[in-house]
Amino acid sequence: MNIAVEHSSPSVQRHYPVLWHSLPLIFFLATVGVGMLSPSPLTRYVPFIALFQFVLTLGFRTWGLALSYSLLAMVLFLGAPSLSRDVLLWQMGLFFALALNSYILLLSLEEEASLEKPSEPDEVSLLRLKKSYEENVKELNEEIERLKEEAELRRIEKQKALESVQQEIIELKRSLAQVQGTSNQLRSQFNEKATLLSTTREQLFRIETALAVKE
């Protein structure tokens, strides 16, 4: 709503606060006029309640609105036992209208206060937006650089771990080759000794046979 008023014509901007102040007063007077048509015993208090509400809301804003609502609730609570059902419903509707009028008055006061605040020039707003944009871009670039550094560090760590594993595999292959060489050498020595043992047994058998023939 403020944006529409700020970009409207000067005449509209000039009459806008007057309109906001006039509406709550018109609503209060209309509500009091309608309330006086009721035969309720509380009718004679309606003008004073409306005036008190208007003064409280105008003087104390939100706190005044809360006090005016408390006043309406207290009057309705005290007067309800002496009212018939139809009159009570009428009175509740009337008090609700008074409460709504007080709220409209509070909105008009807040709207006027917001319109009276000096609006900053477009250049200042653009500079602030530009500065905020540059700061966001700077923070984003710093975050990107930090993520790149972390990714590079992780890549280096993984590369080192991979090289370490590859080196261990090479060492294991070398050890396995040495073990296989030693195993082949031992197998060759075993075969030689087995052949020597077999030859020795044959020679002993021949000697024993020759000795047995001589005897």
C-alpha cells in the first residue's frame, strides 16, 4: 500500500493521511448512531465508551487498543446479566463494531507514521544494493576458493594413499618373487639330494650283493 501511495500523484499523497484519519472517526460516529437505536440499558454508555476508546487508541496506540478491548469486555460482562438474549446479541455486535473501529484507527495511525518516515534516495538504495551484491559475490568467491583448496588437498591425500598402496604391492610382489626363488632353489637341492640318496642306495645294494656272492 505504501508503494502505491509513494508513486501516486502529489494530490493523492496529500489527501491520503486525511482519508485515513477520517475513516475511523466516521465509523465511530456511525457505530454510535446505530447503537443509540437499541433499547439496551447499556445504550447510554455507548458514546462515552466510543470516545474513551478513541482517546486511548489515539494516545497509546497498541496499549490503548488493548485497554479499550478490556473496557469493552468488562462493560459487556457486567451488563450481560440484565440483558435479554436478543439485546445481548445486538450489544455484542455493537461492541465488536467498536473494537473493529479502534483497530482501524490504530492501522491508520501506523500507516501515517510509515508515510512520514523519510524515504532514502534511489541512489543511496542502489548503492546499498550494489554494496550488498558485491559483498555476497565476494563471500561466494571466497567459499568457492575454499572448496577448491579442500578438494585439492583431498586429491593430494588420495594420490599419496594410492602411491603408498602401489608401493606396498610392489614390495609384496618382490617378496613373493624372492620366496618363489628360494622355494625353487630348495626344491632343486631336495631333488639333488634325493637323486644322490637313490644312487647311494643302489651302490650299497650292489656292494651287499657282491659280498653275498663271494661268501
